[in-house]
Amino acid sequence: MMLLSIALALTKLTNSFDVDGVKVILRQSNANNVVAANLYLLGGARQITAANAGIEPFLLEVSDRGTAKYPKAVLRRKMSRLGSEISTEPSDDWTMFGVHATTEVLDSTWAIFADRVMQPTLDPEDIALVKTQFISGIRQRRDDPDALAEYLADSIVSAGHPYGIPVTGTETSISSLDAKALRDYQATQFVKSRLLLVIVGDVDRAHVERLVRSTLAKLPQGSYTWTAPPRLPEKAPAVVMEQRNLPTNYIVGYYSGPLANSEDYQALRIATSVLTGRMFSEIRTRENLTYDVHAPFVDRAATAGGLYVTTVAPDTTLKLMHSAVRELQDGLLDQDGLGRLEQQFLTEYFLDNETNDAQADFLARSELYRGDYRAADKFVEELKSVTPEAVQRVARKYMKGMQFAYVGDPSQVHKALLTSF
């Protein structure tokens, strides 16, 4: 009940309004003097093509090298004195461009932030430098077996879906970007209809309206409309293998989950949590076959669930993982045990979402995935209403057609085990 009361109280402090065409959600909180202002440029993978993949985070990164009002040296000096942070986080559904500042320096930080959105300099020398950094990061992904396995698994489960275009780009797409491409994209895609601004902190509506009206509200309106993407396609089990000489083997698999506005959304979230606990107990604690095993839940508009493990005994481990999935599909959970797990999940979830940044992201997901930021206050109630029957139903419905990536020694695993899920 305490968690439900907290969620409801927070909702009462939150409201939504429009500032000359810019959608704003404001949660007023005086818990501290930190303000998180997250600007979501909506669309993510659906706003790009294979040819220009990565252009949005690339453009925002280049904007850190100077704007019309703040040349590079001035921008860096001012940001250092302010002690604020401006970050870019691309994802499949949006690119988040965010401010993290104290109330005392919010206005000064916002001025730089807004100018980076509206008037980046886009100097060719800066573009070349950022291009080198981006391409280096893409190449380094292949040097990290964990990152490589996740990338490969996500690539095959997302093939044929808009999420199949990597929002961080490829070597080919990043190499093709130049000043003209960036300017054209900024002029046509940085429009008010694509913006959702979520602010959490000790700042009132009048203050927010003044900041937005003098800056972002002057952007073109555009004609973008947010819609939910289709579900990831359901496929026959598949596996891609990458041979590497490693001390252990990395196995990641994903399957298509429900859309985030589906009644199955919360049930699958709980089901993956149950599966994580069971696999950890059996494979990590009892058999000591791994240092990490879990069932990830990929939280986006079109969700995915999965399996992850790193192990020196893949055959034995996969058999145990398969048994854990079957047990969840064939049996019913104990109601009291499920209730305790749900309470533990909620406690951990709210502890993870205490920061202003995390609260802003939670509100944005509720607004976009559920159609109303006020759906956030139903989160606790919906999770606590998940039944053992619902967990079994979603396990049967979604935990199949696993798309696996295996990075390590292929001779240590029988492929048939990977395609049996």
C-alpha cells in the first residue's frame, strides 16, 4: 500500500500542457535542487533509413562542438563552470537529449541545450572528428563478446522490423554523413511535432513555459504523429554463431513479446523476473555453471524477452534453461509466492527509479506506450493484479521462437539445443 500511495502522490504533482506546439509533462518536486529536463525526439529507428542510420545522435554529438551563440571554446568553458550535464541517449523509439542541472543554473544550462538543438554550427572539422569516434565505437563492439552477442541476437530478432535499423549507425552509414546531410536532417526532423519534453524537479509551470516559448517553441511545427510500431515478427528458432577464442561462451537469445499497451505487458515482465530467479538458483547457485544468468525483458514499444548466460558448459546449461522455461509454461506459481515476488520487484523497481531522470523516463514511457502519463499511477496496481494463470499464459504464448547468438567455441555446444526453444 505504501508504494501505491507514493505513486498516486507523485501523480498529483504532475501535469501536462502545450507551449506553442511543444508537448510538456512537468512533475514538480522539491525533494532536491536538481532538475532533469529530458527532450524526447520521437520516432527512433522509424525516422531513419539504413543509409543514414545513426544521424540523430551523431548530429547532437557534433552540436557539443559549438553553436551559433556558443562557439566551441565558449560552450565548453560555460558548461564546466555550470557543473551541469547534457546527455544523448538514442533508443529504438526515440532519441533522448537531456539536461541535468541544479535550479540555480537551469536557465544558463537550458540556453546552451536549446541552442544545440536549434543552431548547431556543424563545422566540417568537428564532423570528421566525431565520425572517427563513432566508427571506432562501432568497431569496438566486436571486441566485447557480451556486446557482440547482444547486438547479433537483437539483429536477428529485429530483422524485417523497423527496429532492425541500428539507431547508433553502421560504419557505412556514419561514413556517409556530411555537413549537408546533417543540416538537412536538422531542418526537416527537428520539429515541434516530434518533441516530448518531460521535466522533473523544483521548477514551476510558468518558468518552464518561459524557457520553452523563448527557444524550442520557435522550431517549425512539422507533421509528425507518434504511433506504436508493430510487434516484432514471430519466427522459427534460429541461431547465429561467432567463433571466438574465449575463456567462456556468451549466449543471448530474444523472442517477440507483446506491445507495451497490451494486457500481457506486465504479465511478461513478471514472468521474466520469475524465470530469472529460477535459473539463477539452479544454474548459478546450485550447479555453479555461470557467474551470470538471467531472462531479460526489453522494455520498448514493441517488447522482447530473452535468455542470457555465459558459461563454460553450454550444453548442460542450455538443458537447465530449457527445463526452467518448460516448468514455467507447464506449471502454476504459488499465489503467495507470486505476491512476495511482485512486492520485491516493485520495491527494487521504485528504488531504481528514485532519481529525477528515471522519473522523467517513466512518465515518457507511460505517455507514449500507454497513451497517458497518468497511466504511471496504475503501474503498481497492474503488477499486483498479475495472476499465476497470466504468468503461465504469457510464458506459453511468447517464450518460443528464440533467436540466439552464440559467441565462443562452437564445438562446445550442440546447435539443436539452441534451436529447441
